[in-house]
Amino acid sequence: MRSAALALVLLTACSAPAELVREGDDPVDPHESTWAAGLAPLFHDAEFSDPKVETSLDDDDAVGDDDDDDIVIEPFVSPCPNADAPLPETWFADVTTCAGALASSGAIDADEITGTAWGDVDGDGDQDLYVTGFLDDSSLLLNQGDGHFELSPHNDQVALNGALTAGAVFVDYDNDGDPDLHVSCQGPDHLLRNDGEAGWVDVSEAAGLAYEGHSIMSSWGDYDADGLLDVYVVTYPCNECPWLDEDTQGVDALYRNLGDGTFDDVTDLLGAELLDGLGLAVVWMDYDDDGDSDLYVANDKGNTLAWDPEDPMNRNLMFRNDGAGCGGHCFSEVGMEIGAGLRINSMGVAVADFDGDLLLDIAVSDKGPVSLLKNLGGSFLDVTLTSGMEAATATTGWSVVFLDYDNDGDQDLYMAEGIYRPNPMLPTPNWFLANDGDGTFTEASELSGAVASLDTASVAVADYDGDGGLDIALGNRRADYQLFRNLEALELGHTWLRVRLVGGGPVSTAAVGARVYVTDTAGIVRMQEVKLGSALGASHDLALHFGLGAEDPDEVEVLWPDGTITTLDSPASNRELIVEYP
């Protein structure tokens, strides 16, 4: 039986940010910390709600020098699983019912993608969940801060009944401080503006984002570094969509944010002739460490269509960001050149530094094992076989995500398994690969407890209950969505730190593209980059979650997209640290 893990909530008053001081008059090197003073950290509690604090009847201290040994703390304990019952021995527990996270996707066929998105839509400090319904109502489930979710009173404004919904992303496209919602559809897409207590307003047409094709998902990044989030929409030709134009329904699209609530179609910057592949996933990432956001696109059917080296539709694409020019902005497609142009049945994409060398690596799901590409510093080496990925031989792999489930500091891997359509009764357990910390992974799906033998398409990750363990939401076809609560992180008690960035000025409020480097007390440095829309059909909490094992954080360095650096010394552990752009 597991022991209950309780955490003490500490609320720390914050001072105004200190002024940033440069060393001399030299320009800032974005890869070196030269700030003498950074930003005062904003420590937020890591619990569902404020603890109940009561003064003991046998108070033995004077008020002025109370040492707090007479304070009774009653922090919130999750009701899921039942606190009175023995907890399962698996790493995760299905808490869908007891958490009230009940919703059906309405999706059935393989080309019907479930959308799963985490975001704090009401600004109360915890993560809410939006799930798409395809032909049925989509659902906005508000986190009540006590381990439960309730349907939003404004759900009718985001239900999109009959819209043939697919992937979903919470994105603050207008930089007003609250997350808006972009939902991909089998034409047209929907952009829903968050108006707070007034609810949601559909601004798709006015914004110019009512894309008419069969879009699967969107990924957001600031490719031109103007502080505004641009969006790439990835598409897949639809077999039975007579209402769509056959000439355009399968062409991806790139839109530039103009900053006035509207977007301009700039697909030609990438070359529309390159974008007619069977796209399923896309992610913005700075793969070459040059300070700007590059674009990786995953295309299906790479190893089943006839090979034509001049036709990129049956391989993955990497668009290197080359900066201003070229009639607006310059991109070069270098997928084959750098070793990232995989020819597989690419479906999901995940990006993280899995081997601790401070370079962003790529995982791509497939029919078979996940393809794992190790970043060598601007080029990639396929380490699928040597890393142990072959242990997870998926029949049809869909979304794939990196997460440090046990807070030991290493990025583990979770992959959704979908039903192989010729045999819809075939069991489809999802796959869990635990990072061994030496560049290899061990298959541990059954032990994880999150195998969920359903037809899973999307996977989204967030610490919904604020207990320091990353939880998993699954979008299934022909079944309800599922929520798995992380129990292993609590059991092991490893140290963790979650860093949430808030941009400003030249940096988008979501700080997409920013990097965070956390150095622990043993001198180990870990790096993560803020990404928005990087899993098939899904989007994760934007906060960066660092497991630290037995160590404490010693330094946090934030490299903002404009090159500004903020350094924080000795932040407290086991809590969320909010850092605002200076």
C-alpha cells in the first residue's frame, strides 16, 4: 500500500522585478548568462487549493515570535483514487469517473482525430481541460481545484456541435493574458476568443483562420520574432468529405499574426508545392540552436507510397528558419540534408532533450517502434534500435509525448496505440517507455497502469492536481476520454520544479520558443523549450516541469526568444515558479 503524500503550501510575497544590469556595454550573448540581476521569482502554491490553517489551543508562543510549531496544516488530499482504499501498485490510476472528467469524443474512424488540450482558461491557477466531440458536443471541463472537473457554464459557446472537430490548442493569440482556443476541423477551423466572464466569441472568419481544408491540428510559434504567435495548420486529405475542395483540402497552411486580431496567409514562404503531404503532426522547435523557431512536419505513408526524391509528400520535412528576406521571411527545407526526413508512417511528434546533452531530440510515432532522432548539433542520428525503442512495436502508433513521470530528471516516453482498422477488435494497449538515464529506454507499459486498451489518438500532459506529478489525458475513438493521475511521483518523493513563463513586450505572453535551463545542487543542467501544439491533436500545459531526483534547484536561467536572459538563484523546490519577462 502506498503512503499518502501531503505537501505544505507556502505563499510567498513578491517584490517588484529588479532592474536588469548588463556587464559593461557589450551586447548580450543569448547563450551566456551575463545578467548581474534577474527577475524576482513569483512562488505559487502547488496544491489544489489553499490549505486550512488553524491555531492550536495549546499555543506556546508569543505572537511576535511564533515559530509555527503550533500550526495545524490540513492540506487538500485528492479524492482520486478513494483515499480510504488501497492505492494501486501501478504508476498511474484511471481517475476519469471520480474526477468528473467524463466526455465522449464521438470519433470512430482512423481519420477522425480526438482533440485534447490543457490550459487555465479562467485564471484560477489550475489546468482546465478541453476535449473535442467530432460530430457531438465538445466539452470544456473546468478544474474546481479540489480534484474534480465540472462542465463550463459557457460550454454551449465552445461545443461546436457537428463541426467535425479534430485537434485543439489553447493559445493566447491576441496577447491579452488569457488563453483563447483554436480547434482544427474537417473545414472550417474555429478560433474562439476568450472574453473572461462573458465567455467565448467565435472570431474565425474575422481573424482569417477559418481554414476550409481537412485540418488535423495546429502548432504555434513566433517565426519572425515580433512577439506575435503565428500558426501552421497541418492537413490530411479526406476520403469522404464531398463538401471540401479536392484541390486545396490536403495542402497545409502557414498564417502570420498581424497583431490586430487578424492573420495573413503566408504559405508561399514555405512553398505550397511542399505542403501537400499526408500531414498529421507539426511542431515549432529551434533544432539548430540559432535562436529562432524552425518547423518540423510529420507526413504519413512514407514507406508505403512510391518513393520520389523530388516529391516531399511522402517524407517528413524540416523548414530551417533563415531570417528576414525572401519576400517576407526565408525558410529552407533541409529534412533529408540533416537526417530528419524520415520515410515512415509518421503520425505523432514529440520534442525533448532525452539524453541530457542540452539539444532538442525528436520522437516520431509509426506503425512499429517510435523513431528516435538524436540531435548531434544541427543534424540528427536515428538511434531507434540502440535506444530500446524497438520494444514498443505498435500496430498503429498515434500521438507520442515526452514526460518525466517519476521526477528523476530523465524524459520518459508515452505513445498512443490506435486500432488497426481491418481488425477493429484487435487489442490496442498504449505504450510506456521508461528512460534509463543512459540513452536507453525500458518498456514498462503494464507497470505504468496507463495502457488503456482503447483506440487512443491524442495524449495531453499536465499536473492537473498540482501535486508535482505529471498526469495524462487520453482522447479515444469509440469511447470516452480518460484521465490518468500520476501516483509514482508522489510515492518516490523526488524533488521537482515547475517553471511557468509570462512574456511581455517583444515576447508573446505564452513565451513560446523560450528556453529554461535548471541547474541542480549536483551541478547537472537540464533544458526545456516552451512549445505550443506539439502532439497529434493535443496541447500540453505550457509550464516546463523539471524532475530533479534527490537534488534541489540551484539556479534557473531563462533564455527569452529575444535573447534577454533572466537568472534566478536558489529557488525553492516542489512548487511552481512563475517568471515574468523583465
